Amino acid sequence: MTFFLWKRLWIRALQMVLVLAGSALGLRFHQSNAAEAGGLEFALSVLGETDGADGSRHAVDLGAHPDRSADRYQLAVTPLVPAQVTIEESGPSGERRLYPPAGESGVLAGGRTYPLPGPGAFWGRQGEVRVKVTVVPVRDRSAVAEATPFGARGVDSLALSDGRPQVVASQLYRSDHGGQVELQLH
């Protein structure tokens, strides 16, 4: 490898470390604010993937660019407190529950990022779909309301289906109890 290629790889690795460290620090800050306020805060990012003419995979940050389209998508959910997460999709082929799978609770630990349906895995879609993400804290499942965006948490590092890492923007949401976000994917 040439010097410039090594230099580029080192710079990219350093950028990833700084981004992840900054996200972790920001997450700890928001965790303490959520606990003090008694409400629910969670972060959500949306990674889309398309196929190139040559068979390669291309990433689309659907959270930052909701007007773009993708063949498949993955959500990264980071509840700041232990929470039950439900993901439903409706589109031309009807409605379906994507997460949790039948027989599972969908309870996620607080402070961890969960790529759903899984690392490097994507849900396929045909046509325009509406995705509803519901996050309800385990400690209080009394009510669900629309969650309001209140700031960018930072970024998440997710994997494309070919294993390549991709950095995507993450949006923070807040709700008094349980929160719900609806996404329109083209």
C-alpha cells in the first residue's frame, strides 16, 4: 500500500474513534437529563441501502435525507432508559409488524444502540411505506404520544449488508411517557 492510502486509512480510523467517543459522551449527558426530567428520550437513525448497477451496495442516510429512496432500510434505536420497542410498517402490500418477532418482548436495555433487524441486516420494501416506531419505558407503560425531535445526538456507526461501516446521523426524541415516531420512506 502506498503512503497516502495508509494515511487515509489512519485518518478515517481516527475520525471513527472521535465520532464514537463524542457520541458516547453526548449519550451519557442526555441520560442524566432524561432521568432528572422523568420523561422518555431516545435516539433514532435510519440507514438505507441500494444496489449499484455493478452489484455494489450504496448507503443512504435516510434520517438526514428523508427525500431520498432506498431498496432496504435498517433502524438504529437507542433508548436512554430500559424500554419496549415496537416497529410496524404499512405500505402497498398491507401492514406488518417488523419488531419484535412473535413471542419476544422487544425490551431493550437503556444506553445501548440496537441496529434493527440486526447488524448488517435490512428490511426490504416495495413502494412507499410508512414506518411507525414506538418506544415505551419499562417503568411506565401508561401512555404513548408523538415524540418530538429536540436535537441531534450525533452519529451511529452501522454496517451495510456487505459489512462495510457507514456513519449515519442520529436524531434525539423526547416524550413525557412513551414516544412514537412515524417515518415516510420512498
